[in-house]
Amino acid sequence: MSASATTDRMTRLLALVPYLTARPDGVGLAEAARDFGVTERQVRSDLELLWMCGLPGYGPGDLIDVSFEGDRVRVTFSAGMVRPLRLTTDEAVALVVALRTLLELPGLAERDAVSRALAKVSAAAGDAAERVTPVAVSVDAREETLAVVRNALEKGRALHLHYYVPTRDERTERTVDPMQLLLVEGRWYLEAWCRRAEGVRLFRLDRVDDVAVLDEPAAPPPQAETRNVDDGVYRPGPEAPAVRLRLARAARWVADYYPVEDITPVEDPPGGLAVTVRTADLAWARRLVASLGGDAVVDEPVEIATQVAAEARTALARYGGTPGAGR
């Protein structure tokens, strides 16, 4: 798990107990997943981890306890996580600064709650809070994009994106009909109907250069369906073209990193694997093979193997090398 994903999960775990405690009658897993911007599977995983958290001693009566009733969950023991905090002056001042910073974020959903918390902490900190000098806040562009996208989803509006496509090293403009926000492995994605591509697409928010809410309703067509990302973002359909590769021992990691099919050990190259990768972007497959140098051989389709060999010979010629036969 990446550092950003770990941080996101820790933040979510700390918020889950007060979130559930504020709903004594329980909350549906689907609603909780929507509120936290994750999948139901991730919420279940977080709750299973909470069962192992609690007070020192970590025995019966020390650990957080939750109860499931069908698809609803509630906290039956919070292990003290809802007790009033006792802050030192330095801690209170730091919290005042953090809350003031939070209020500067565009599109903040719980602005009233943050304002109330700031007032309470400021009152508790007394004169120390009054001496906190204004802090200049530079909001990350991804946070601004996230706020705009959330605003469009809440209002049911279409969006205009300037989006970078790394596989083609191209910046594009497109109008989309937002469907949902997804947080997968620490990255935010917008799932939307792309009017340009006439299909459902996932847009990584850190690749959005500019975004604007349009004065027209979002209207995904009936055939637009959201996808299940429990097993990752990249899940090509069975209709996507198949590329058959033979991987040397040094390139076996490809089978762990990308969704592959038909994994078969081979002796040529020694200790290698034969795998099938499905992708709608054959140019991506060519770049993958080229990046692996001589550690990957394309068996099918033949045209991909021919193109990779030609590109390798061209590259060698530019560097003054002696091109080989290629494979």
C-alpha cells in the first residue's frame, strides 16, 4: 500500500467511529461508502480493522466493537474515541491553524461544522488563539479539481475538462456527464460519460489541467453503467485485443502489476512466463514491450512484434548502434 493510500485510510479510520456514533440507529454500508468516497468492500475492510483497535490492554472491553444487522452497521463500543479532548495550548493553537486552513478549501462540504469546531477550540485556547497570525494557504490543484467535481455531482451538472492522456502524450478537451467519484489506491478518479468518446471513462483527477462546471444538466445515457473497481481500475473487457507475451525472468513482475490471463511457465527464455494482456490501446502494448528491452517478446499479434522490432532498429540507428535482426 502506498504512503498516500495509508494516510487516506488512517484518516478514514479516525473519522469512522465518530461518524457511526453520530448515527446510533446504524447506517447502510452503501451510504457510508458513498459518504467516504470508497467502495463497500473498502468500508467492510476498514471496519474489520477497527475491531482490532482500542485502548491499551487490547483485551475484552478495550477494543472498538461494531455490530452488523444485514447491510447496516453501528458502533456498540467506541473505546473512548468520542471523549472530549484535553488539549495543551500548543495543540489547541495548531488545531486553530489547521481549521482555519480547512475553511479556505474550495467546495468544503461541512463548512458549518468546521466553523463551529473552530469557534469552540478558539474559545478554549483563549488569548493564544487570538495571537495566531494569518496563514497563507496554497491549495493543491488536485484539491481544487476535487472540489469542482464534487460540486458538479451534487448539482447534477456536466463538466468541461482539459485532460492529459499519458499514453498518447496528448492534452484533450472534452465535455463529460459525471457519474461518481472513486478513490482507488490513494488516487481520485471521476467516472463519467464522455461525449467525445461516446462511452464511460475514468479520469484521474491529477491529470485534469482545468475543469469547469457547465450550466447544463449531466445526462449520462441509459447504457452508461458504473464499474466495480474492487480489484483495481484497469479491467479490460473480453472484447479488448489480446497481446501474447513471453517474459524473461527479470520481467515476470509484469504478471503481478497488470491484469493478465493464461499465465504459463516457459523455458524460452529460461525461467520465463507466457502471458496474455488485453488492452484497447495497442500503442500502450508496444511501449510496454519497448520499455522492457530484450526481456519481453511479442508472439501475437505479429504486427505488434514487427512494429516493436522496427522501432528498436530506428532507435539504435539514431544512437549510432548496429541494429540486429529484431524479434
